[in-house]
Amino acid sequence: MAQEILTTFSEEVAAVALKPAVVSGTYSIFIDEQLVFDRKTMGRFPEVKELKQLIRDRISPGKNLGHSDRNAT
């Protein structure tokens, strides 16, 4: 997922940091210390498409994500 984020947001994101959690099973995504996704709250892991949309909505709302923006029919 880190590579997807860096590729998709090459002009907006300079780095992705992975930080081990104190509690096993923790999976949280933060942007500038703001929680974007939390596995415990959602009860699941995010899909790459969903994560890219959440990140885009925070850092570059006008950015077109191509196929990641298309709704399933």
C-alpha cells in the first residue's frame, strides 16, 4: 500500500512512514497526526482504492484517481 500511495501521490506525498504498534493487530493510517483509517473502528482493513480516496480527500480533493474513482456497477 505504501508504494501505491507514493506512486499515486508522487507530487503531494514525500514519504510514507511505517511505525510498529504497541498493541498487536493495530492498523491505523494518519495524515499529519489526523486519523484517516482505523482497523479496530472499521472492523476491517481498507481496500487500496478506498485508502487512496481517503488520502486524496484530505490532501488533494480535486485530484482525479482514474479507475480508483469509478464506482462499481
